[in-house]
Amino acid sequence: MTQCARLGYGTRLEGWDVSDPAHPSRRWSRPLTNNAQFAYLAFRPDGRLLAV
């Protein structure tokens, strides 16, 4: 699985499976506690942990 994470409108952090770029699928979504305009994100090499 190829993963991508993004901020969704400053209120949610979303994780996406982009294995098929023509049909990405959202895998998870979590609320943010503040109205973030940007964040630094990094996946662990095995893809099982996202640092924010």
C-alpha cells in the first residue's frame, strides 16, 4: 500500500491509500485539536506510524 497524509481543511488529518492514483481511497480521518494551517508529517519506514 502506498500512503499519503494531508490536512483536511485545517480541522482533520486524513490518511489515504494512493496505490492506484486514479482511485485514491481515504483510510482514516482524525479530528485536530486546533485549527492548523500546516503541519510537519512523516511516516515511519514501515508505514505503520505517522508522526505529526
